[in-house]
Amino acid sequence: MCGNDLGKDPQAQKHVQQLLDNYHSSELSGILDLIEGANDRISEDYKRLPDKMNSNYQYLVSSVDKVQKAQTSIDKKMDLVSSNLEKINNLIDKEDHTLPKLKQDIQDKQFLITKNNAKIAQLVENLANNQKDRDTKIKKQNQLNVKRQIAEKTNYLETRLRQILNDYDSNARKELAHQVRVLFNQLVTGQDQHLIRQITISDNYDMQIIGDNAANLLNDISEGQKQVLSLAFIFALAKLASKGRKGEIDFPLFVDTPFARLDSQIRDHIIKETPKLSSQWVLLLTDTEYTNREKQSFVESNAVGTSYQLQKNNDGKTEIQVTSLI
């Protein structure tokens, strides 16, 4: 070893032998350690082997059960596919037999649809015409209703107006009769003021004069009293005509020959009282009515504005001349 002869060097040989012994001992110890480790692992694996085998068995059982269920599902699906296939075949057979009939039915239905569409169009046109007729009739009916309402309201208004006029006429006649009596008593002298108890005026405006004996005195009173009654009637009409105005009788009253049938005493009384009844009184007097007595009464009343006299000139024409009361 290293160029030395071990046979000649016992010490070296001994040393080498010792090294060999140490090497064999060390190598054997490693192998034993490996064997011991392997043995431990085999023991450990042997202990876990039943659990692992049980787990593998359970897995195999579960896998077999899943396979069986899968096979069952596959079988059901195969049955369903077979059933559907049979139905499809039946439908194909029916289609071969019923399709021509269905096509014919469709054609018939289309023909009926076309025919019915034509009928519908005609009905729509008829409906439109009927609607127009209906609208026209409704419009006419509405017009008739409006006319009827107007007629009803007109009749109602006419009735009401007639009633109002009748009421007004009745009240006016009563008021007129009352005013005639009041004015008659105002125009006559004291001895005649109790002659008339009541005056009535009918619908035709016929006058009745009722005395104390309830008889009609119209034909029994004198012509002068009738003249005064006529004047009272004129003044009463004028008073009622101006009723409600600012002034009572604010328009002129023309009276022709007012004193023709009156005696002098009544004339003087009327000349005195008349200015109290009218704002303007125009008298057309004859020479027999306009004597000095009447002139004096007019002067005393101090109510005459202007007096005129009709005079004929040399040409035979009548002229109107302003005269004086004095």
C-alpha cells in the first residue's frame, strides 16, 4: 500500500486490517439501519392496511352503487328514447295520412276567412252607414228636444206673462177705480163728495158707479157729474201711467171743452184743484167756457203760464195770438 510491502511491515498490515474491520462494521451498521427503517415502515403500513382496505372497499361499493344507478338512469332514458321514437314514427305515419287532409282543411279555412273578411268589410260599411244614420237621427232628436224645450219654456213664459198681465191688469183696474173715486171727490164740491161709495172697472173697462144703495149710478148722475167723472178718469190714467217716475204727472194733459157741462161753482173748484194734479194742463176753451168768472178764477189760482186766443184776420184766416188774463 502506497508502495510498501505489507508483508514486510506488520504494523502497517495491522493498521490496514483495523481499517478494514472498521469499514465492514460501519457498512453493516448502515444496512441494519435501513433494514430496521424498512421494517418500521412495513409495520406502520401493516397497521394502516385494514383501514385502507376498508376505505378502498367502501369506495368500490360506492362506485358500484353509482354505476348501478347510472345504468338504471341510462335504461330509463333508453326506454324514453324508444317511446319517443315510437311516437315520432306514429306521427310520421299520421302525417303521411293526415297532412293532405290538413292542407285541404287549411285551404277551406282560408277560403272561409276570405269570404268572412268580405262579409266583415260589408258589415263594417253597413255599421258606418248605420252610425251616420244614428248620428243624424240623434242630431235631429237633439234639435227636436231643444225645440221642445224652447216651446215648453215659451209656453211657460207665455203662461206666466199672461198671469202677470192678468194680475197687473186686475190690480191696475182696482187702482184705477180707486184713483177715479179719490180724484172725483177732489174735483167735486162738498155736496157731491159722498155720492159715490165705490167704483168698479170690468175686464172690458166698463165702469160702474156704486152708490149707498148698491145700485149703479152711472145713468142717474147729471151731465156735469159725468164730465167731472171723465176728468177724474183722465187724471187717474195719467197718474197711473207715470207711477214710479220721479215726478207724478210730468207730461201735459190736453182737454177739449172741459167746462161745457159744468156749472160755475164746479168750474171754479176744478180750476183751483187741477194744478195740484198735473204739471201742465192744456185747456181748449170756447167763449162760453171762458167768461170773466173763469178768467178771475185762473188769475186767483196763479197757475196759468200762457194763454192764447184764436182770431180771424181780414183774409178769413185764423191766427193764434198770445193774450193776457187781465
